[in-house]
Amino acid sequence: MTTRSTSLLPRLALAAISLALLLPTAADAQTSPAPLTGSAEAGATKTAVCAACHGVDGNSVNPEWPSLAGQNAAYIREQLTMFIARKRVNDLMYPMVSELSPQDVADIAAYYASLTPTGLEADPSYWKAGEAIYKAGDTKRGIPACEACHSPVGSGNPANGYPSVRAQHSVYTAAQLQAYANGTRYQDASDPENVKHYQSRNGVMMSTIAGRLTAEDIRDLASYMQGLR
Ligand code: HEC
Ligand code: HEC
């Protein structure tokens, strides 16, 4: 860009164009949520079947089934879209969501985002070690601070669709971190040739990070995040 232009307007216009170039392209359309507005009220009427596993108020009582209360809508929409496309493969989830329309997904996401997570306790023998990594990472091992993306209180980053991780069952959290590390959180069940090589928009990021954690780190972090609120 020439530095001779002193008027702000042309520069703003240029900035807008470069921003537009960074926006998702058609290639991302498959997993990017459609620009639909979700209604929490409508979502409430579409989640009766979900309550059996995710709890009537979005707080699940089975540690293997994630709580959804207070999870951000963008993340829920992206994940549901991937379950429906058989790219996040789970035999319990798929039959529950396979018939949902994009509007259902948007409504359900708005509904769960509007609910309040109930606090869970952290295991005192593990959470302190987990807190250290969560807050500061470990530069020597190339592990970034989790709070940079998931926020100091674990509420995530709704604008970017980075998930909330607070008050989540440690059993579920540990299983997901292990799945990211193993490269099994996402698969492409619709393409047998390519089963293990599918990644979500942000999955590579978490797989890289989780791959640097030991089993003890995962246990400690999961315990700490369960106690976050
Ligand atoms: C039979 C139990 C069951 C039912 C019913 C069920 N789910 Fe799930 N759900 C699960 C399990 C188990 C997982 C974790 C899957 C995994 O490990 O990848 C999950 C994961 C999810 C996730 C991802 C959460 C995250 O933090 O990444 C969302 C969103 C979700 N379910 C929404 C729904 C919705 C909406 C419904 C109803 C239409 C529903 N579920 C019905 C068991 C269930
Ligand atoms: C650079 C940003 C970033 C950092 C740093 C980061 N995460 Fe994540 N994390 C994400 C994103 C984005 C996702 C969703 C990825 C996807 O599409 O599956 C995610 C997903 C997760 C999930 C799955 C949540 C669910 O509901 O299934 C867990 C658990 C998690 N991260 C824990 C951690 C821990 C522990 C650390 C620190 C060691 C960490 N993250 C560091 C961005 C980050």
C-alpha cells in the first residue's frame, strides 16, 4: 500500500477488502454454521430427547456425557453439524441428531447457551497441578496456557466459537483430550479411505496441544476444569 494517501477512507476500504478475503470460503461451508438466527425458546421444545443424557437443565449427571449448559452457541452448532455429517463419530449421538435441520441446530444451540452450568467439585489431589498448566502452560514442552483460549474462568471464547470447559465432567474432558491426542476425535465415516484424516476447523490446534500432554497432565487438567465456574 502506498504511504502517500493521507485520507482514511481509502485505507478503511482496503482493510475491509482484506478482511473479506480472510472470511471462510465455500470450501468451509460444510462445517461452518449457516447464518441462521437461533431461538432459545424454540430450542427448548426440541431438546426433550436430549435431556435423557445431557440433563433437563443441560447439566448431565453421567460423567461420560458432557454438560451443555452455558456452552457457546457457535461451538454447539459446529459440533452438531459435524455429528450430523458423521465427522465426529459417536454411536449414541448420531441417531439423536441425524434428522435435525440447520434451523433446529441453531435453535438448540441458542437454548443450551442460555442455560447456567452448575458447579462441580475438583479432585483436591490433582487440581493444583492442573491449574499450573491451565494458567501458564509449559513453554519447555511447547504447551500454551489453556486460559488464553478457554478464558481464566473456563467460559471459552464465544466470538471465536472456542468452547467453554468449566464445570465439565472430568471423565468426559479427559476422554476428549485423549481423543485429540490420538487423532480420533474427528474421523470421516462417510469416506472409508479417509477415516482418520478429517479435522474440524480448529481441531488441528487442539490435537497439537493435547499431543504434548502426559496422561497425568490430562488427569490434572480435567480435574481443575471440572471445578472451574
Ligand atoms: C444417549 C445419550 C445421548 C443423547 C440422547 C444425546 N446425546 Fe449428545 N452426547 C452424548 C455423548 C456420549 C456425547 C459425547 C460424544 C463424544 O465423546 O464424542 C455427546 C456430545 C454432544 C455434544 C458435543 C458437546 C461438546 O462439548 O463437544 C453436543 C452439542 C450434543 N451432544 C448435543 C445433543 C443434542 C442437541 C441432543 C438431542 C437432540 C443430544 N445431544 C442427545 C450422548 C447423548
Ligand atoms: C489456541 C487456542 C487454544 C488453546 C491454547 C487451547 N485450546 Fe482447547 N480448544 C480450542 C478450540 C478452538 C477447541 C475446539 C476444537 C474443535 O473444533 O474440536 C478446543 C477444544 C478443547 C476441548 C474439548 C471441549 C469439549 O467440549 O469437547 C478441551 C477439553 C480443551 N480444548 C482443553 C484444553 C486444554 C486443557 C488446554 C491447555 C493445555 C487447551 N484446551 C488449550 C482452543 C484452544
